[in-house]
Amino acid sequence: MSNSDSPPVPERTEQARVRIFDTTLRDGEQSPGISLNRQEKLEIAHQLARLGVDIIEAGFPITSPGDFEAVQAIAREVEGPVICGLARTSKQDVDAAWNAVRDSERPCIHTFISTSDIHIVHQLQTTREDVKGQARAAVAQAKQYLEDVEFSPMDATRAEVEFTAEVIQIALEEGATTINIPDTVGYTMPQEFTAFLGRLYELVPDLRDVVLSVHCHDDLGLAVANSFAGVLAGARQVECAVNGIGERAGNASLEEIVMLLRTRRADIDMDTGVNSTELARTSRLVSRLTGYQVQPNKAIVGRNAFAHESGIHQDGVLKERSTYEIMDATTVGLKSNSLVLGKHSGRHALRDALEEMGFQLDGQALNTAFKRFKEIADRKKQVTAMDLEALVTDELREEIPGYALEWFEVEASSRRPPHARVSVTLPEGGSAEGSFTGDGPIDAVFRAINAAASVEAQLDEFTIGAVTEGQDALGEVSVVVEIDGMSGAGQGVSTDIIDAAARAYVRALSVARARAVASADAVGLPEPAGP
Amino acid sequence: MSNSDSPPVPERTEQARVRIFDTTLRDGEQSPGISLNRQEKLEIAHQLARLGVDIIEAGFPITSPGDFEAVQAIAREVEGPVICGLARTSKQDVDAAWNAVRDSERPCIHTFISTSDIHIVHQLQTTREDVKGQARAAVAQAKQYLEDVEFSPMDATRAEVEFTAEVIQIALEEGATTINIPDTVGYTMPQEFTAFLGRLYELVPDLRDVVLSVHCHDDLGLAVANSFAGVLAGARQVECAVNGIGERAGNASLEEIVMLLRTRRADIDMDTGVNSTELARTSRLVSRLTGYQVQPNKAIVGRNAFAHESGIHQDGVLKERSTYEIMDATTVGLKSNSLVLGKHSGRHALRDALEEMGFQLDGQALNTAFKRFKEIADRKKQVTAMDLEALVTDELREEIPGYALEWFEVEASSRRPPHARVSVTLPEGGSAEGSFTGDGPIDAVFRAINAAASVEAQLDEFTIGAVTEGQDALGEVSVVVEIDGMSGAGQGVSTDIIDAAARAYVRALSVARARAVASADAVGLPEPAGP
């Protein structure tokens, strides 16, 4: 068992290539509380292209005009990866997926229907015969539009393998180019999944002529292991999401799959085409835009994944890195960027620094970023690449027309309740002040904003995280609010936690209000779902 | 593949019993930034006993007087599980471990030495012969003191299997009762680990007469899967930690192992003795005391592990729970406690509520808790079991003599820098005021505390999390500070984030100061480490 170091991009080409199918923007975005707008989805898709994933599942176009537009924008703008849209087996779904992805250079439609009796009986409330008919019709319809069609028998791991094989055979007859086996509820075990896939190969010999894919959920902590078992059983595509986000306990974590195959590629003769040095940044971007924090002990991208606390271990690392490290932190893009700007850095230096980080900013966007940079540089001795990344991500967020924060003032004390005053510009024009005495200073600010905006908003979620390190770290606040049953999410970044919270809250209010307005135009659309 | 529901405690007894060896207080506590005091470790150990783990690895007694005392206190107070102390193969280590655990009703010593050449050459800087001699001596010494001795060939998965087998044979000859195979650097893969263990059984037939244990790290995201592969290969003990904390990416997650075996026990004929309804609370307690947040998509104990966002899925769940749920949230102790107190609840009601939650409070401790409860009840309409749990955990923390917060006042505004004034009681008696104008309100409070305490403390870590839900949620702040190279951690809970931060900071200062005082008495002690 050799412990070979792993360069960021594969050098050898004789290894079998495993495709990375990223579903961060589809299954990941279906996580509770996550609500990405078009601009945020585009930003993530561009980063996924930079990371080198093979396929981006950009969304589920039938579910809302917003999702359709986001998939379409990604199909039009993002070059490199295949851009895929999800569709149930209905005609409208497949049409919507096609219309959303058709402008991509490499479009794909992914259609699915359950083959487990528990789903067929209780959720679809139909028969096995009907499922076969629907699968045939959907794949055939998609093939009229394009070449690249993926089919998934949903909940396959709880389905009868013989019936699932029949449905797969139908999809292949109609021309499906990828067959994806989902463990929809995260129930299977590696040895069981291996046996299931082996049996499918026996029952459907044609399966060897297309790409077999796996899509695993982490409910029992086995998503990565089951995906890996799938690869060892013959799958050459893994569906996964950045930071392992997704329904419930989420999907297989993209970064873990990639670094597992990379680190052990000499032993398993397989690898992906991902540029692993972009993993850390991709993880930070997704965490920031979704508000989903990554726990410190998360493999690969957690804050401590490469940190050694114990004395013996530290000692070992100093003596010989490989005693306790099987990967180099620079391989996943940690510690690589030592770029630092200060308060005297000019617009040019900022643009160069941003360019080096992959952000192309000019004109008004650069002006806005520079103004924000100067504000932060006045407060911090050094502005690092991480700070810049957070600020630019914050500024690049699509401005939702609605409320905006003008100023706030807060007095907090252990000896009396905190008091806040705020001024907010209103969507209908003009501005209004509000004040409140609350439980805590942030609570007081939120309620003062409610008073100024004359809304009865309810705070549903509130998370704070430090973006960067040290005494003058940038903090980021994510909030989810609800107005009259419409929820909205917002984030804010600042060295001042109250400032960050107020920015986040006002943005969330604007999003919730925009949705309330939009919902009048969009009654009766289906809710999102998927394998 | 049946999808059977899982009652919290196993009903059938014919299944093979897999022992749960919890290393939260040893490997988990070695995570960067975690620093639990004696009282906190005791609290966790009591909860682990309530959870029903088989073995508690309580610490590494040789590494510091504090760790020794914590292990000793747990050995004396905590009933039910075996209490185990870790020791390298040196005589002093084994003596320290023995002295720490000897007062337990069921003591155990766990000793280890590396069998991989990379460790033997680079870290131990010795020979294979010497390793064999050390293993023999340590197990023999431990056996003089007690019956129950566990031996681990550290870094076994990167070691030559034949040499590892030789060392294991020696440990067995000297009477080791458990042999634990660590994947110290998280490098192995399930199929490889299975083969390794199979080969060990071939080489060491006597291994069948003792308990085989596995200890896996999550660097490639496979800790649970490798542990599970170990169980399928014959292991009847899994070493794991609550929330999967531990060195780098951490250990196998206890709750995932337990619920994997429980959920699939009908198929694998194995189970643990854990009372799964205590999992959620155990997770919250460990997260709170370590300051390590659990990500929302963490399997079993993440906030969203049982949440269904997508419309199709929600629809399915409404129609038939098993369409998308393989476990019931109540099985892991979520949503089970609907207990609520209000501002008119008396001391008696509080004590009863706490008792129901497993906290036995009387006398002064009850008075303190009641005072704190009343403060919160004045601010919140309803005080839930989660609130109480957080408050009691906060109050039960051992008071470190040192600084204490008297009061604070902060003014924050978007139009000028925030200003803070504080008053702090000093360890030498009396109190002092300080003030500061900082980057953010919390930064200003921290620096004002520094000024009042006349210390030059550096903030190393700062995390904020919401303990409970809703607009008036309790927030918790964890900080790590450093004074003259001595670090200290502190936590604070409050509805006011600044109040929580100030409490946490003052506690951290007191801890760092206590350590600085203690370090003068304890030069030359080894640093912690382990498999």
C-alpha cells in the first residue's frame, strides 16, 4: 500500500475516467432553507466549470419560472461542462427541460420515474405497466430533441431488481445514453449496492454499452462509500454535490469522491478530470451562498481536515509529512493563496488580485467592489484573498429591488434591554425610520427594520459564521424570514456582526416581498423533487 | 429488502452485539480548538452512560494533570460503561492510565504502538524488534494491574500485514482482551480493509478468541463505511465519536454507526446496545461543549437530516411515511420533548423538568439555575426543553476562578465606530473598568475586557450558533483566546449575542490564565496523541 502524493490534475491517462455529475444546483438547492437566485446559481455554475466537473445539473426547469430562467442562463453562459435539466416523465416536464438547456453547446435532459412499489403505489398511485409506458415516452420524447439523455429509475435500491431492469431496458431501447441508479432514501449498504448493480448488468447486458451512473444519499452516512462501491462495480459517473448538500442528509460529497479517487488512483486505476485545487474555493462559495456551514471536521474541506492537534502527530508531521498526512492541503486549494492587499492598494491592484482569483470585474462592478474594499481596508490591517472572495461574492449578489438599509444605531447593555433605531429605503420610494427595544441587539435591529418597513416578518433561521480568521475577521450572517407565508433568504458580510445581520435581514425581506409579488403570477406550478 | 421501522432499543437478542467504544473524550477532545475541563468531561461521560455506550475512552492520563484528573473523576463517578484510559507503551504511561482508571468498577487500559515502517522509522525512530518488545512489555504491565487490556497496532492499514500480525500475536500472548485495528490516517478503502482484516485472521488464528475492534478516520469520507466493513469482516467493537469529531476530519461518527446497524439489523443480524433516543441530545451536548457545530446536512443529527424540502418528497411523506423516510425522527430523540415552561413556572416545576431531562439539581445549583431560568423567562414567552438544556449546560460548567463580567455597555452604529465599556472583577480581588472603540461591537467588547483585565489577549477562534429556534432563540458563542502562548476556551449562552460573547470571552481569559499558572508546575509532560 503505497502512499503516493497526489498532484492536483491527473498526469496519467491510462486510468479509467469517472465523470463527475454535479447536482449542487438541483438536489443541493432542494435542501431546506436554501434559495439561490439566478445570479448566485450562475456564479456557482461558473465555479463548477472552473473546477472541471463533467456535467452540471443546473435545475428542474418545470418547477418555477425562476428555476427555468436560471437553467437557461447557465446553458447560455457557462462553457465546458454538459448542462443538464431535470424532468419527470411528463411531456411538459421534458419540454421545459429542453427549452431551458437547448442553448447550451452540450445540452442534456435527465428524466426519472420510480420503480419501487412503495413509490409506485403510495406516491405515484399507478401501476408498473404505466411506469414502463411513461419511461418509454419520456426518453423517446427527449431523444427527439437531443442526443444526450439520462434516465433514472428512482428509489431503485428499494425496488425489485427485475422490474427495475425491465424499465432500464426500455430506456435503453429508446436511446438513453446514461443510466443512473439512485439510492433515493440513502438506505443501501456498499455490499448490497454492489450486488444490486452486478445483478442489473446480468439482467441488462446492453447496460455495458452506455454510461452507468450512481446517485447516493447520506442518510446512514454511506453516500460516498456506496458511490465508490458503484464505481468499483462498473459505474463511470458519480452524481454528487459540493459540501454534500441535498435533500435531508444530502448527497455524496463531491470533494470526498474526487479526493478519494485521486488519492487512491494508483490502487484503483480510476480518476476524475477535476482540478482539485479549486475544491476549497468551490466549497466556500457554495457554503456562503447557501448559508450551509461546513462543520470543522468535514473531510477534505472542513477547517480542521488538515489540522493536526496532537503532539505525537505534530511531531510526526514535522519529521516526515507522510506520517500523518495522506494528502497535501495545497492539493485541494488550501493555503495556496497568500495574496494580501492593504488600505493603500489602488483600484488597479484590486482588479489584478480579483483577476488572479478568477473574477473579471470592470466598470461599475469594479467601482462598487473598490468602494467596499476601501471600507474594509480602513478597518483591517490586511485584506486577504479570503476577505476579497467574501466581499466580491457579497457584492455580486443580484440586487433585489425592495428595501435597503440606510443606517442603524444600537445601544446594548447588561443593565437594560437593547434599543435599536434604523432607517430603511422603501420599494415604493422614500425612506422610513423605525425603533424597537428587543431581547438582544440583533433582535432589536430586526424588529426596528420590521417597524420601518411596516411588515410583520417572522425570523425562521439565523446563522452567523466567521468568513476569515483572526481578531478582525469578516463575519457573515444568513437569515431566512417569512412574510405572509412567503420566505426569503439573505446574507450579509461585514466586520461588524450587527451590520452584517442588518444587511442580511433587509435583503431577505426584499426577496420575500419579491416572491409574494411573483406568486400571484405563478399558481399551480409543481414543486421541485428528484432522485 | 424490507424497510423495517426501528424501535429505539433492540427487541431481538439473537443478533450479534457490536460494542460501541466511545472516544469523544480522547480522540475527539484532541481536535484543534477543543479544550474540555473536568466538569464538562464528566457531563459528557454521564450522558454517554445514559446513551448506553459500552466503553468510554475517557482520556490520555499521562498527557496532563488535568486530563488525569478528568479520567479519574469519570472512573469514580460514572457507572455502567467500562472506563478506559489511553497509554503509549512506556511504563509511566501505563502507570498513569492505571492510576486514573483504577477506581472504576470496570476499568480498562488501552495501549498502542505503531507497526507501519513510516511511523517506526520517521516518528518513533526505532526498529521493528524494539516495537515488538515495547508491545509485549506494555500489555504485560497492564495485565498486572487489571484484566481488561486493549492493544492497537497504530497506523496498521499502512503497515505490512505480516509484521502487524506478529505484534498482535505478542499482545495476545501477554493477555490482551481486545485487539483494535486503527486506520490512523484515514487512508484505507472498505474492500481493502476487509482484505486486511481477513488476512489478519488467517495469520493470527487466536484473534478469534478475543474481541476485534476497528478505529477509522474520515480523511477520505469513509470512516463509517470502513468501520462497517470491519464489522462485516468480524469486528465486534467500533471505536467512534459523537458528531464524528477527532483528529483532522475526525473519527467514525457514533450516531451513524449506531443507526446504520439499527436500521439494517434485520439484514445484517447485528446491533448495538445503544438507546438511540438519546442520540440527538448527546450530539447537542457535545456540539455545545466543544464549540464544534454540526452541519445542517450531517446524517442522523444534522438539523435537516429528517427534513424534506421537495414537493414530490413532501407529498410522498404525507401519503406514506416510508416513501422517503427510512428512520423515524423520534427514534433518534428528535421532536420527542414538548416540555415547555413559562415565566410563572416555579422552582419546583423547574426541578421536575430538569429531572425529566436527566439533570439532578439541588441546593445552590438549583438556585443558580432558577435565577438564570427566570432571567430568560422574562425575555422569552416559552422556555423549551432545548433552552433549559442549554442553560443548565452553561451553568454546570465548572467556574474557573479568575475574571468575571460585572456589566457591559455598547453603542453600535453604521455611522461611527462601535464603542464599548465594561467592568470586570479581577482574580486578585476588586474590579476594573475598561473601554474601547473597535471594528465591530463584539470586537470592541473583547478589547474593552482586555483593557479592564490589563491583559494582551489574542482572539484565535470565534463561533456563534443558535441553540434554539425562532425569533427569541438562545445564541451561543464559543471563543478561544491566547495569552502569552497559553490558550483558553470559553462558551456563553444568552438571548443577547453580545452578552453571550462577553461571558464566553471572560471565561476563556480565566481558563488561559489558570493554564499559565499551572504550566509553571508542569513542564516536560508529553503532548496528547493516539491511534
